[in-house]
Amino acid sequence: MDTPICDPEFLARQETSRQAFDALIHAHDQLLAAEVAELVTITHTADLWQVDTAAVDAGIEQLIQPGHDGTPQVGEFLALELGPVLGISPQAAISRIGNALDLRERHPLLWQAVLAGKVRVWQANRICLECAHLPAAAAREVDQKLSQAAATMPWSRVIKALPGLIIAADPDLARQRAEARRQSRRVRVSKIEDGHVSFWGVVNPVDGILFDHVLTQIATTLPALPETIPGTDLDRRRAAAVGILARQALGQEALPTHTLIVHIAADDPALTAGASSPASGVARIADWGPLLTEQLPAFLDGSKVVVRPIVDPAGLRPADCYETPARMRFAIEQRNPVDVFPWGTRKASHCDMDHTIPYIDGRAGQTSLANLGPLSRKAHRAKTHSKWTLEQPAPGIYHWTSPHGYHYQVTPQGTTRVSVPPTEEADHQNRFETTVAMRT
């Protein structure tokens, strides 16, 4: 019988870091396999569940649709069987059945990625839940655009891209939801509780963004508060800024302004559509989220707009200096919007601009699109001071090798583990066969 991977004695016998990492990969693979097996079995039980039509006619058992548009109905008693098997309530079992059927029927490509172990079940469920209000056809459109990214990008980037894809999949529904949200705008202030009040609400996006920015701007002018828990000082000063902002409402000092970056595709239909045409793409407001491009005029009303097209990389010549020219850095940040370390998530604008091949004084043309990439400070230190190695075989494509021999390829579309080192047993066998061959 194979030794269980969770056996502490087995784990204690892993004598090297490589062996421990290999054991961790094996354990993770077992976890993925168990999750997928449970998911497939849940859908299989739904397929196999026999509903007595006489019982349905008599009102004994009802047909329910635990999933959303495009998913089949099942007998309500299935949850009564499934719940105890999984150790969960019938209500939770209905939710699990609905999640599984949503994934299989409304997101078939994501379903295949889950079966292949490229996407975790909980991640796929989150995507299905965010798309639950969409018609089946629109959900499949999101599935077409997101399934590959979900398998290669870090989760934080996937979930950040999802709202824009949902809007693009059904603009009419997005308009309806935006209008419903507009009708529900409100700001509430609670009664005093423990000497304080709370307030929350739904407001115009311009007002909300400016309010957030103004609070931070005012807060940075206030002195640090005494006896503050580290990391909470700015939050407390922002809270104090609310009172200052309220007192400025009578027209005293001018409040600070804010710069927003809006990304629009050059082929966005809203740029060429006529006044009567509802065609629209998706505009993305950096750090805040997406909205329909047709909504930009109202969003930007009263603002100063500066149009800055994406820099043409072909026109950027290598530089002889160590520092990255501003136009070149901007082009790289657009090409690789986040840290190019495997599964990196830090925004490129907040990263160091690293020379893939270390810079050497006196050599010309080392600072170029083909030899630069954004790296977080921690990844930069690892590349510089540990045994991580990096190559850039093509501009914007990064090949990393870890200290233990694992290989990763990072592109603007995400990260792929391209190979793993042979096991130490295989290394030993290769050395043995080489020795035998030499002796022969």
C-alpha cells in the first residue's frame, strides 16, 4: 500500500527542499483531483436522479431549478440525499447543485479548465455567481473570453477583469442595472452608537471617486494621531477629514482635484456610432472599474480631458542610459500591466523597471523594450540576490527558472508552468545509465 502523503513520518523523510516541494505538488494535485471528483459526481447525481412524475403531479416532490438560465430542473428531494452525504444542510446542497450545473451548462470552457485542474472549483463558482444574472448566451460569451485567462492569470487579475466582460456581454442588461442602481442612490447616516455614527450609500460614480480622493487629500494634511495602531493612521485621519469637508461646504478653501486614467479601445463602437445607435464598448477607469463607453460623456462632464494614445513600440529606440525614459516605461506598462514575476499581481506603475540582462556601464542600447520588465521590489531582490534566473526570449515574454529547477513562462496573458525538474530518482537513474554506458 502506498504511504499516505499526509503521513508525518513520510513528510519527515523528505531530506531536501526539492523533495519537500515535490511532495507539496503531489498533495496539491490530490486536492485538485478530489475537488473535481466531487464536482463531477454532484452533476452526475443530478443527471441520475429519478423524479416520480406521479409524485410531482400529487405535489409530493417539486421540480426546482437550482441553477440559472439554461440549466436543467431537478427533483427537490435530491438535496435531501446529497446534503447528508456531504455533511451540509439541504439548502446548502441546493446551492452546491446549482453551482455545479451553472458551471457545466453555462460555462462549458471553464468547466473543462476545472476538469483539467487549471482552475479551482471555488474560483469557477465565484465566476458563475458573478454571471448568475446574465442570460445563458451572455454567460457563454463571458466564458469564451475568460476561461483561458482564468487558467493562467492570478486570481486577483481574473476577478478584476470579470465586471468589464459581464458588461460587454449584455450592454442592454448593463443599462437596465445601471438605471436601477441610479434609482436606488442614497446616503444613510446611522444613529449614534458607542459615541459614533456610520454612513454608507450608493452614489454617482464621479461623486464617489472624488469623495474618496478628497478624503485622502485632506487626510494627508493632518498630523499623525497619537497611539495609533500601525496601518490605521490614514483611515482615522480620513474619518476626521469628513468633518473638515462638511465644514468647507459653505464655500471656504478650494478642494483638491483628481486625475483619472480612462482606457478605451480604438475600435470601440461608441466612438463612431450615431446619436441614435446604442452600440457601445467598455471603458475602464484605472483603479476604479468598468462602465459602458456611452456613459463617459456624463462621467467626464466638466472635466479636462487629455487624449493620450498608446505609444507605438516600433518608434522607441533603445536608450544608452540606465534610467528608463518616460515614454518607454509607459509603453512597457501598457504591454505588461503587472509584475512579470510568475503569477505577479502588483501594478507595473508601482514596480521597479528591471533590466533582464543586468546593466553594465559603458555598453550602448541596454535600456530597451526587449531588455526591460516591471518587477516588484521583492521579486527584484530575488532575481538579484538568489538563484532565480530570468530570460526574455522575445519582448514582453519572460522565462523564469526557480532555484529548484521549475520553469515558468510569463506573458501579458498570465503565467504557465512549462516544465518541472526531473525527480531525484530520475537524476540518479540517468547518472547510473550514463556510467554504465561509459564503462561499456
